Amino acid sequence: MNKEGLIWMINELNDRATIIRGYAQMALQCDHPGWSKKYINSIIRQIDKISALNTVITALYLCDDDDDHGRSCKSTTLNDLISHSKYN
């Protein structure tokens, strides 16, 4: 993993956290239940993206092919995640 990839992952996690905070604030201030539900669904989508990034970080840094200790490590690459993130 190069430094640029790691910087991208950290920035991506920070961006997602900022987006979640904004949607949560809007949901709290919204009087319309339909809009509140949309904001909450957006929060859930952002949390799913954070989970996907955590899976990549785990696969890159914590999983050993020789000694897995029962962990399920996916062979997802950083480029796959970057491509997915740009369009979703």
C-alpha cells in the first residue's frame, strides 16, 4: 500500500463521517417524516460505504493468506473500492 492510497482511505472515512453528521443534523431539524426517513436512509448508505472501506483496510493490513485464524478476508483491491466509490 502506498502513501497516496492510505491518504485516500483516511480522507474517504473523514468525508463519510462529515456527510453522516450533516444528514443527522438535517433529520433532527426536519418536521416532515418523509424527509427525515430520506435523511436516515442516506445515513445508512454512508455507513455501508464505511463498512466496505473497513473491509478493504482489513484485507490489506490485517489478513495473512498463510495464517487467517478463521477470519474471512476478501480479495478486494483498493482500485475496486475507488471505482465503486466514484459511482455510488
